[in-house]
Amino acid sequence: MFLTISNVSKQYSNQNTVNQVLSDINITVNEGEFVSLLGPSGCGKSTLLSMVAGLTKPSSGEIMLQGNPITKPGKDRGMVFQQAALFPWLTVEENVMFPLKKEMDKKQAKDRAHHFLSMVQLSNFTNHSPHELSGGMQQRVAIARALAMDPTVLLMDEPFGALDEQTRSRLHVELEKIWLDTKKTILFVTHSIQESIKLSDRILVMGTRPGVILEDIKIDLPRPRTHSKEEVVALETKILKLLESEIEKVAREELAYASSR
Ligand SMILES: Nc1ncnc2c1ncn2[C@@H]1O[C@H](COP(=O)(O)OP(=O)(O)O)[C@@H](O)[C@H]1O
Ligand SMILES: [Mg+2]
């Protein structure tokens, strides 16, 4: 098995309360798959991704990548966050080269950086500063930087969450193309139903309090994908129903809590 998350739970405790964030999560991701974690805000998506990244430890259970347990961050896992986190004092090219420098000489790092910057359509911006770029372009630099390290898995935590709708759809098209070209395994966190249907082979719909996997939905639509097909609408409706009941559950609990005080 390629990536397996087995019986993973996570809780945070302070003096007198325990916050059960994730409960008994079991996930298998196959090599080359595009899998989304979809769920309401606060259901534990980022916590789960951060455990795969090795930045957070599970309270129990185990995560294995290609047969090795994940205990710390490693260059086999690339990460892209909602904010691009580029070094402002480095150029676009230098940002992508930065993690490569330990792996290869400068000339190789530069060639590699240019290859991936051209993949994200930024060949004309290699010598720009990050602050001269739009938010969408900055995210593309972050994607190029992660891909240039040739990770086994690419982990993306709401990478397009801060972008406007048009930029977002453009990047959906681009990411799908990159995925088709590179055949990377991608674990993608989002709370957008449309985004997850557009991009994923499988959507893991999450419930909340505690975070659980409610359903594993295979998206068998042909690629590259276009919008507004009947199947897409049917899928949207199905997932929305699942999530609505979760949001209602939270609202009921909050109401009960408020009236008990
Ligand atoms: N370091 C932490 N300490 C305590 N609680 C945390 C920590 N990180 C996350 N949480 C809690 O875990 C829950 C899930 O958070 P998160 O994984 O960020 O959800 P999501 O990404 O789905 O919005 C939240 O209730 C949050 O408050
Ligand atoms: Mg999050």
C-alpha cells in the first residue's frame, strides 16, 4: 500500500477538557491518486494533513508511506499552504531554488527551478520579487517549489482558499494538467464541494466533532473536467446533503449548550 492512515485519533487536552479532534481515521491512498479531504471548517482536515506531513503526532494509530512509518517531516512530502510563504527578499527563481540547493549544484538547481516555473506558466517572472506577483501567481510559485523537490506525495491545504473565483478556476485547470503530466499522488484539503469534484479521483467527506470519514466517494468523470455536467450537479447535491446534516448537528449542540447555561 502506498499511503495508509490506520486507526488514527487525535485529541488536544488542557486542564479539564479534552477536545477529540479526530476519531479512528482509516484512509488508503493509492500511488498517483488525487484524493480530497472535504469537510466543514474545524473538522480536523488541517490536523490530519499536518500528521501526514509529520508536523503533528497522532494521539494513537499510525501513518505509513511506502511501508515506512511517518514520524517527522521529510522531503518525500511536499506541502502547499493557503498562504504561499515565500521569502520576500528572494526572487521567484531563488525561492524555488532554495530547498534544492542542499540536493544539487547551483546550475542544476537553476535548471530545475526553471523547468517547474515554466510548468506553472511563470517563465517570464523568474527574476521578479514575490510582492510584485498576484496572489494566484504566488501560489503557483509555491506549487513549483514543492514539485521541484520531487516529493512522493504532494500535500495541499486549501491552496486556493484565499484566491478570487476566477483565479481559482484557472488554477484548477492548471493543477489538473500538472497532475496529469506528473502523475503525483496528491492529498488535497478543501471545504469547497465544487473544487473537490473538479479535481479529485476520490473525495473523503468528513464529519465533525469528532472528525471522522463519513464517506469515500469515487469521482469517475472524464478528464480534463468541465463544469456544469449533470453528474456534477448530482454529486454536489449528494455531498451537500451529507455536510448539511453535520452542520445541523453542530448547530443543535451549540443551541443545547447555550440553553443549558
Ligand atoms: N495545536 C492545537 N491545539 C489545540 N487545539 C487544536 C490545535 N490544532 C487544532 N486544534 C483544534 O482542532 C480542531 C480541528 O482543527 P483543524 O484541523 O484546523 O480543522 P480544519 O482544518 O478542518 O478547519 C479545531 O477545533 C481546533 O481548534
Ligand atoms: Mg484547515
